Amino acid sequence: MVNRIPMTQQAYDRLAQELDVLKKVERPDIISEIATARAQGDLAENAEYHAAKEKQGHLEAKIHELEDKIHRAEILSTTPIASDHIIFGNVVSVKNLDTKKVLQYTLVGPEDVDVVTGKISSVSPIGKSLLGKKPGDVVEVQIPKGLLKLEILDYK
């Protein structure tokens, strides 16, 4: 069974565009660098050749990673739909029961995460704990700092 990666259409398009640039622009550039360095002669002492080959290895690993993510992508809509519980794409208001601070999280895929704007992964510990819950529920999440207790106030 393939482990699917939830993401928005925007994240999928961004990954596909990045992959396209790597394959059509950066890969040919590195192949050209390797050919130029190889033409300089003795490969054992050729720092430019070794640097270009290392760069090629990193590029190919990145291409493989992007191809894998695109292959496993599960495009989910963030268009609000009526639901009696929290689902992917919802904006969730919670209260930290220790600090009493009210926070707002948008549940998105791993490729859409933006902590500054409150977009957290639906597969993160906090995200997973919120999915399927309702206002009034209290979730407990183990985070590096300890146990986090959140009361769900609302979602949309």
C-alpha cells in the first residue's frame, strides 16, 4: 500500500514546477559542467569534475524525492464543506489550557505548512489530534516540551 501524502492542488503544482525546472534546466547544466570538467584531462586530480559529480548526486536525489512525493500525492480540497467534525482544510480555534492563549490552526498537507501563518500539517501530532474532533473536545498532544492540552473552541 502506498503511503499517500495529503496536499492542496497549489502544493502539487509547485512540486511539479520545481521538478520540471530540475529536469529541464538544472540537470542539463550539470551534465554540461561535467563534460567541461572531464575535457580538462586527469579526473583523479580534477576538483571541478568531482564537485560537479557531487552536485549531480544531490540534484538526482532531489529529483527522486520530488517524483516520489508527486506519485504519492493525494489532492485534497480546502474548499469549506459542511462537516460535523474537523477535517483537512479546516481553520480550527483552540485554547491552550495551560497558558489560556487562543490559537488558530489551518490543517494542511506537509507541503503546505507555514508555521508563521498558522498552517500546520494534518499529519503532525497536533494536526492528527484535531482531525475528527468537535468544539468542546479536549485533546492531549505529546510535544517535545511535554504534554500540550488544547480545548477546541470552533472550526470552519
